[in-house]
Amino acid sequence: MNFEILAEKTRDLRGNPKGVSEMCKVMEDLRDESYAEGHAESREEQAQMTAKNLYEQGLTIEQIARAIGFSMETVEKWLTQKAG
């Protein structure tokens, strides 16, 4: 990508109200997408920790899967992974 082309396009967009609105919309979409990805990852990490804690307390894989909203296969994979 040629930086001069990018700079020129940015100047064009900033130079008119419709362009500014368009850039704001793109930035909002990127922010929302980034938040959704980050939120999903932290939700899965939290679910893994919860699954391990529940398993240590004697719950079955089926009970844990229902409680945290993940499949039994996923929970079983988390519980059988070697620490590392």
C-alpha cells in the first residue's frame, strides 16, 4: 500500500462532512468488532477457569457444560488439557 495514496484518501474524506461521517462509522465498526472479539476471548477464559473449579468440586462434565453454556466436548477438552 502506498502511504501517499492513503494520506490523499484520508484528506479527501476529512474534507467533507459525508467523508467525516463515513470515517466515524468505520471506526465505530472496528471498535465494536474489536470489543466483541476481546469479550469473547475473555468469556471463554473465564468459562475454562469456572469449569475446572466446578470439576474439582465434583460436578460432571455434563453439569458443567450446561452451567457455563459450552458443549460437553469443549469442556472435556479443557479438563483433559495438560497444563503448560
